[in-house]
Amino acid sequence: MIKRYSLIVAAAAIAAVLPATGVIAASTYPDRPVRLIVGFPPGGAADILARVSAQQLSERLGQQVVVDNRGGAGGLIATETTAKANADGYTLLFSSIPHVINPHLYKKVSYDALKDFAPVVQFVAVPLMMASSNALPAQSVKDLIAYAKANPGKLNYGSAGNGSSSHLAVELFKSMAEIRMDHIPYKGTGPLITDMIAGQIGLTIASAVPLAPQVRSGKLRGLGVTGPKRSPAFPAIPAIAETVKGYEVINWFGIFAPAGTPRARTTRINAVLNEALRAPELVKMLQAQGAEAVGGTAEDFERVVRADYAKWGRVVKESGARVD
């Protein structure tokens, strides 16, 4: 009887220790630096916002979160790298709409954008901005449509590259406004903005983050934002939807982990960034760059990702855009 009682006590003691051990293991993550992969070079919207999120995570996790720029193929290289990484929470991906566009653009993609990744948290939502060169006579979206119809074949627009969100956003606009413009792809938004300021490119629709300083300084003209209503960051700039009913393009930026990453670890990242996004100073700073703080659950983000995967698949098919 004494022996049996001793075994029961020992079993109870082990059972009591096991949950505590699990809590300790979860609380030790991360115990070394975390890599946050970004699919675009330094200076663009993805890089700028990734560094903001990395700084917030570093401060709250007590470990450095290092931004690893893996530019090329519209974010494809970074996404493939993350898909092949260990699912341990130490490699994360900071991505945006190209995550759901690329599988429709490329004939061969080595990953499944939905099955091979676990959405962790949406960091921000960023309406794109339609901006024009000051050399273009149009002062509004209505003027632009009238100008394009009166001058077929004379208006060009630039994008961050074939199949980029800026490319497809203009293609959607062209289709809905029933106008024609010639596409000139660039390798990133930086060189595109330089040529627009010089008057070599008439128009773009691109992330408001790199365009905002140029519009505020008067070097470019902001014609419209792509959200369903005006952006609090640019209240004087109308929504394109005020002229072209139903037009809407929202670029989200968020964090993904390789599928199979322990839920306790992705939940920790989600909770920490949600905490950061409740800070008024961060919200104000993001708004100044044209970005809206979002946060929410992993399931909220997953619904956005799946809806945009279907939406942009249709746009790519209708536009005929291909990269390879």
C-alpha cells in the first residue's frame, strides 16, 4: 500500500511539473536573434515597415530581430527562402500583396502561398497612391481620365516591375476607367520616382510610403488614394473611388512563419506586435507614412490573405500579366 501510495504521489508530482515545464519552454522563446526576411531592397515601403516592426519586436521580446533583405523576383526569392527554413519561429517573413500575386504570375513557384505559411499578424494596411509628374496637365483623377481619352497612346505610367502591385493596380484602374496607358516597368519604386520627378514618366500608382514625402514637398502631385475612402494621412487627396466607383486596392504588410511553426511562438509574436500597435506614438508615426495600424488575430490576417489570393488571381488573369 505504501509503495502504491508513493507511485501515486510521484505521478502527481510529475503531472504538476509538466505543465510548468511547458510554460517555461514557451517563455524562453526567443533565446537567440530572430531573422525577419524581406523580399525587397532597402528604401522601399516593405523595408521601411519591416524595420519598424523589427524594432518593436526587438524591444519587447528582449532579443534582436534582424531584417534580412532578399530582393529579387518581386519578393519570390524571399518567400521561397522562408518556405524552406526551419519551422522554429526563428525565421519569419515580412511580406505584402506580392505574396498572393506571385503564384498567379509565375509558371513555376516552389511553394504554396496558402499551405506553406502560417499568417502570424497583419502589421499595417497601406492604400496605394496615384501620383503624377508635375509635367502632366491633369489636376485630378477626372482630369486624368479625360486627358487619357483625348490623347490615346500618349500617356505612360511606371510601376515597380512587371506583375507588381503597382502594375496591377493601374491595370485594374485602366479597365474600370476604360482608358489606355502604356506600361514602363522599373526595378523598384526608387528609380521610378526619380524619373517621375524629372518628368520622364507621367503617372504611377504605388505605395504611399515612399511617395508621401515627394507629394508633400510638391515634387509630385497626389491625385488619389486607392482605399474605399480618403486616408487620414492625406485628407485633402480624394479616394479614386470618388470618381471610379468601386475601385479599391489595399496593400497589407504582415508577418508569416513557415507552416508547422509552434503555435505558442507565433502567438507570442502576434501578442507582442498587437501590444506595440496600441501605442499612440507608433500609430501616429505610421499614419504619417500613409499606413494604418491593424493588428488582430492570426485568423483575421488569414482571411485577408485568402480573399486577396482569389481577387488578384482574377486581376492577373484578366490583364494577361506574366513574368516568365
